[in-house]
Amino acid sequence: MLSEHLPNYLLSHRKRSALSQTEVAFLLGVQSGAKVCRHERFTGEPTLQTALAYEAIYQRPISELFPGLFEKTQREVKARAKILEQNKLHSNSNALTTRKRQSLAAIVSAKLNNQLS
């Protein structure tokens, strides 16, 4: 199933904030608005530090600013959790394995759209 969301909503948050790309770039600590433009046009993904800076600027969680990227990442994590869940965890029943099994089951059964936790 494809995501209904854009990769990010940086442009709409910037417009609502009445900030220019140059001003956002300054807040991010970069030299020009070109990096902001690339992020807004989905031609580049920010580093974790830059994504956290966007969160600080727009006061919205990263997963809300980048919902398409978050959903893609969440699907990938869920698929890998299913693989781990199937890998010989059922043969061992000690407390650590039980907790691990519960953690993986929670990841696998989580709903998409920011409900991993």
C-alpha cells in the first residue's frame, strides 16, 4: 500500500511560519536556502541533526514533518521485525527472550502513521 502523504510538509510549514528559505537556512545553520529548497522539493533527505532542527523551527515532530519518509521507514522496520520474530525466538522461553518477543510483536502489530510506540 502506498503512502497517502507527501515525503515531507516542510514547504507548507515554512509558508505558515512566514519564513523565507534563507531565514530557515540561517536557523538550520547552513549558508544558503538551496539545502532548504532541496528538502522542500523532495530531492534530498536531511540528516538527523537537520531534521531535529526542522522540528525545533516548526515545533512539530519529525514524523509529522516527514510523514511519507516515516511511513516508509516504519514499513521497513516492521518487515525486519517480522523476520526477527520468526528467527528461533520461540524455542527459548527465558525472561529476556519473552520480553524480546513482546517488543517485536508490538512493532509488528503497530498501526502505521506515528503509532509505533
